[in-house]
Amino acid sequence: MKTSTDPNYCQRVTADDGALGEQHLRDFQDNEKTIPTILTTSQKLSTGVDARNIRNIVLMRPINSMIEFKQIIGRGTRLFDGKDYFTIYDFVKAHLHFSDPEWDGEPVEEEPCPECGERPCVCESEPPQLCPVCGKSPCECPKEPCPVRGMLR
């Protein structure tokens, strides 16, 4: 688990935030910067924002327009070096309202597991390895600050 003591790690941006909100949005779009890492907004990312390194989209409010839905999801499709995928967390089940086979393509049926033959796989997996130092998984050992930027690694 990553930790950060930077107070700007997560920023909320709304239309009422003015210049400071716009600066947080520009910093988030700047792929050379790592802060803010998380940007919350209700509508700022639905149109006209080019933030290529978006890896997670969280839907927490109803979306009533297919165009807006596609614009929001489209933020995750931007290409960026080292980004192979993005994840959508849809807490409001917005995807159920916007079936569009022409845009989505046909559903891909999951292949059965080669071991158990089930979809999804029901094979037993090995428990995660515990850290030999702290004895936990994931490791909770204290991290060292970066000697150049002073941020935790």
C-alpha cells in the first residue's frame, strides 16, 4: 500500500473552486507530476480534459446521457507509456443504461479455466506470502524517503 503525507495527494475540483481548482486540474493532467494522484470531481472530467494517465474511473452519481457516459469512460482510453488498461468502478450501475454494441463490441465470453473447467475459476489458490520482516501481507514495513524528492517510495 502506498502512503503519502502530501496534503495535495487527493484534490476535489468543482466549478466553484475557481483558479485553485483549475490549477489542481492542470497539475493532475501534467504527467510529469505525481501530485495530485487522486482527483475527485462530479463533472470536470466529462468534457474537454486531456489527462492521459487516468487509470481508475469511479462512477458514484447517476449518469443520464449516453454521450456523457462515453465521454467519462473515454478519459480512461487515453494512451500513455506504461498504461495497458484502466479500471471502471461503477457504484451506480450506469453501464446497465447504456448498452451500445456498435461502440462496445460484442461481449467476450470468458474462457473456462484449463485446470477446473469452470467460469470463473474455482481452483484453490495459494495464500499470499507473508513478509519475512513484518509478517504481514501486503508488507507493512516502513518505507524509506526518496533521497531526491523526499517522497515515500
